Amino acid sequence: MRCGPVEIPGAIVQSVRAYLAGFRLVYGAFDFAVTHDGTWYFLECNPNGQWAWQPPDVTDGIAHALADQLEKGSAP
């Protein structure tokens, strides 16, 4: 398995933001399946998703980004 940053289509970004706002979540770990032709399928959102099993160079960035977002909170 390979893990790394990916380009997220604008429609997916908008849908994720709407989902978070609708459920009043500051954070969610979203799972998608992406086919070879680039079709995105939403699987689930985990409000307490697991990511600490990733390598340290990945988890450090996630932890800092998550802490920054939780400090900001959600927009009213």
C-alpha cells in the first residue's frame, strides 16, 4: 500500500465541507474509493478516524494540522 497526498476534485472538497458543517464536526477522517478512471466513491466518515499507524513523517503533519484546526474550532 502507498499513502500520500492526492489532488481532490473541487466537488469532493465542497461535499466534505458540507458534510462537516451539516454534522457540526471540526474533524472527520473520510474514506473514499477511487477507481482507475478517477471516479470517487464515498465510503464513510469517521469523526475519530485512525491515522497513527502511518509512518512518522505522515503522522507529524496530520497531528499538527489537526491540532491547528481544533484550536480554530468550527465557524458559526
